[in-house]
Amino acid sequence: MKSLKERILDLKKEKNVVILAHYYQEADIQDIADYVGDSLGLSQEAAKTDADIILFAGVHFMAETAKILNPTKKVILPDLKAGCSLAESCPPEAFKKFTEAHPDHIVITYVNCSAEIKALSDIVCTSSNAVKIVESVPKDTPIIFAPDKNLGRYIINKTGRDMLLWDGSCVVHEAFSLDKLIELYKQHPDSKIIAHPESETHILETASYIGSTSGMIDFVKTNPGTKFIVATEAGILHKMQQEVPDKILIPAPAKENNTCACSECGYMKMNTLQKVYDCLLNETPEITVPEHIRKKALIPIERMLELSK
Ligand code: 13P
Ligand code: SF4
């Protein structure tokens, strides 16, 4: 009897499927993926694939972005309930009113939002290109940035731009405890703290490096340091450790009452290897986006991809 992984790989080949996985997916899923990356890398892969089916091992907004870029391909997601607290914090009706109240503002949205929000946007960005995208807007043009207020504040600090921020945040990156992080750092004074910009300002202020998941992996690979405290979702440690087998990686501690000592994204972890297999076999759940929304949402995504070349 073949293992679950072998059966997945057989089905993948038979149906000409590409499996795109985010770094926060469980290790077994990352291991069978064709590509593992951050949100920008995953969008770029989705834009250039010639597979017939895209299986997105990530959360809903990521699979939706792949569908917006590939209307004629089938895009499947192992668990349709794999959402995102940031995307949920920005309901389209309320956001539409917000943008209409500031008609002179350019609307830049973080890719962690629904297709409806993207359709109301001028440019999309990810954590790896957000500063560049904001800096591409002429200095005298006012900007609305949504939905992540923490990433927004980080960009304001980096660029000096005064942006109007939507009040959204990521539950996973707001779960880090500053007190525990300082305590941990005191135990490892030879370490470097690295953080994802969705984290709160007081966490970012402790960090030697701030960047996207891919950026964080590149940093530990190229930095001469040998010990890192990693403030992002714990799933990243799998690929990161493979890249730097001789370095010590310590997950940043979460506040009390969290399900683990680190911080995990319950949405990302809804996908399992069994669900990946079922999804490949049945070609469901499938992602659909109404054509009138898809066409509008495609424009700001294409602008982002163009600006990220
Ligand atoms: P990255 O694009 O940095 O991988 O971030 C995605 C995400 O959801 C972070 O919470
Ligand atoms: Fe959304 Fe946060 Fe999970 Fe990323 S880690 S998918 S931003 S809830």
C-alpha cells in the first residue's frame, strides 16, 4: 500500500497539478509542494504556472489571488474555512464607505484581504514589497493603507509617509509577548531577534531584521550570527532550519493562554495532508470569484507584480 505522500504525488502528476504552499503550512505539506514561499513568491508562481490545476496549500485570500490571475484554471484549497484574521477585519461594505469618504486618496491594500477589497484598491502589496509600493506613489498623493495597521505603522516609520490606516491586525502576530521575549533574549544575549512586520511596534523595536517570511529566511542564511529568535508563525521554522542546519532557531514566545508556547496560525493549520489528498482526488473545494470582481481585482495585483520585477 502506497503512503499518503506517494498517492498525492501520483495524483499530482496524473492531473498536471502544481502544489503551491506557504511557509506556515505543516511540514508534511511543505515537503510535497512544488514551491514553498511567501505571498509575493506564491503570486508570482501562480502567475506563470502552466499546470491545469493549482492546489493552494495556504489560506483563502492566497488561493483567491491565484484564481484572479488564472481565470481559466481550476484553483483548489484543501479547506475552504482556512481564512485570515486580517482579511476578516476588512468587510467590503464598510471599506467602500471608508474609501468614498476619502476620494482623493490612493488605496493600497495588503494582499491579505478578500477579492472584493482588492477590487476597491489601486495597488496591492505584500510584506516583501510594501515599502517599495508605497514609495512608488508621488509624495503629495495621500494614501489609505488597509487592512493591517501594524504593517501600516511600520511602513509609516520606514517611509515617513502619513497614511490613513484601516484598523485590522493579525491575531497570530499580535500574540507575541514583549515581556517573555525580553526574558528569552536575556537568556540568549548572543542571539538576534527577527520579526515579521505584522507584529506590533514594541516587538518590531526589538528586532535586528524585519521582513517577509522569505526575507527572514534569507536573513538567517546570509547573516553571520548563529542564533536567532524568530517572531512569526512557527511553521516557518521547518524550511528555515533546513536552510541553516547548523544554526539555532528559537520561536518567539506567545502570551499566556495561547495553544502553544510559540504562535501558530489556526487558519493555516486547517489544511492537513489528508485534506490535500482528498482535495486532489475530488478537485474540491474549488475557488470561484465572480467575473466582475475578478476583473477589477486583477488590475491592482498586476500593478504590484509589475512594480516587483
Ligand atoms: P508573507 O508574505 O511574509 O509570507 O506573509 C504572509 C502572512 O500571512 C503573514 O502572516
Ligand atoms: Fe492571516 Fe495572520 Fe494567519 Fe497570516 S498568520 S494567514 S495574517 S491570520
